[in-house]
Amino acid sequence: MAAPIAYSLIATDLDGTLLRGDDTLSDRSIDALALVAAGGAQHLVVTGRPAPRVRPLLDDLGSMGLAVCGQGAQLYDAGADRLLWSVTLDRELAETALGKIEAEVGQVYAAVDQDGVDGLTLIEPGYLMPHPTLPAVRVQHRDDLWCEPISKVLLRHPSLSDDELAATARSVVGSLATVTMSGPGTVELQPCGITKATGLALAAEHLGLGPHQTIAFGDMPNDIPMFDWAARGVAMANAHAELKAVADEVTLSNEDDGIAVVLERLFTSSLADFTQ
């Protein structure tokens, strides 16, 4: 018989949240997720990374379930290694959006995540990957970015801050795409209306769960829709100020096992109450 718990779904971002800076999980985090499973709850990864860049991490977690990838544009079934749901960004709209942004701020450098479980990350000349550990293929010309369906476009500017670039992009892109900021050096264009919340809601529906049963963890403004959807949102100590402003709680940083601290409090208490 499962223990009574406050939350049945634990939704976690990866970069800057569950993962440490070297893309690994601490032993304490692994133990905390095991505590969640013992308590009868489910852990769901909700990340901006596309499915191919998430698969190895799910293997490390021993997860064969669902994951929300690509900022909510993909619902990935790790056990079957297939996408249950996927929304692509129209490539002509993406080019138009890029043109509007560059008309305001000058040249930007772009990359794309291709759709599909074997999709590549393509980067144009001048684009620097914010996560050097993630594989990417450099192309010769921007036109080469559009050779296959894409889930999103990633942007970097040589001098503007991420906040400045994101604000300008939002002001000119309109309904062409959703603009989000998911990490240092990571401003993104994704299909209009798609956010982490849309992907999380779809995954929760597949699991027979709802927002009132969900606690979410994150560190960047792209996690705001997820916090709005879930019953409780927990920001990391290293989180962006915009996310901290809407969080129900701020925990320790990803380097200091901030997620584990909260999960230990919630699930150790629940299991103790159940055994008394």
C-alpha cells in the first residue's frame, strides 16, 4: 500500500536544476528520487533539451517512462524510444522571425534542434554552444539549418544580454513563435503557444494526474508557465530573478542538492506518517 503523499508528480527541469554544472546527478539527488518512487509518486523530466539529448540522462536515471522535451514541443516515451507527441516550428516562420529580430538588433547567431528521436542540433558559423558537452553539427550557411523539420531555434547575440535579446525578440516576433529564455546564452524560438506547461499538462494527462498533484522545480524564465500550471513551484537558489518572483519556495542551488532538500522533507515526512 502506497504512502499518502502531498504530491504525486514531481516535475523537474534538468540544466541548472536537477543536474550539476558537469551534467551529472549527485548521489543525494539519486537517493531523493528513489525516495519519491518508494512514496508512490512519479518523477517527470521537463526540459528544453530535445529528446535525443535527454535519452542518455534518462538512461542514467533508470527511467523508462515519459519525459517532456524541447520546451514542451515533444512528449518522449523512453521505454519505446519514440515521440508520443511532437510539434514542429514552421521553418518559413522561423526565418521570418529571425529577420525581424536582426532588423532590430543586428546579426544574431542561430542554431536549431531537429525534430525526431534522432534529430541533430545544427549550428551556424559564429554560434557557440552554451553546453559544450552537448553534441552539435556545424553547418556552412544559415540556409542549411532548415534542411529538416525543427522543434526550435536557439539564438545568441555577440553583445546583448540574454534578457535584452529575449525582450527585443518578444516585441517583434508576435505570433510567429513563442520566445523563451532557458539558460545562460539560450534564447529560443519555439512553436507559438507551446511552453513547458503545455507539455507537462499532456504528460500528466497520460499519467492520470493533474496540476493539484504536481510540484515543479526550475531555474529559468522558461519554467514560469510550468510553475503557473503546477500546485507548487520551487525555484533554485541560482534561479533567474523572474522565476524566483513567482515561486512558492526557493531552495538551495543545483550544486547544493536543492531538489533533494525539498523532496527529503516532503517524502520522508509522508513515509514516516504512513508507518506510524
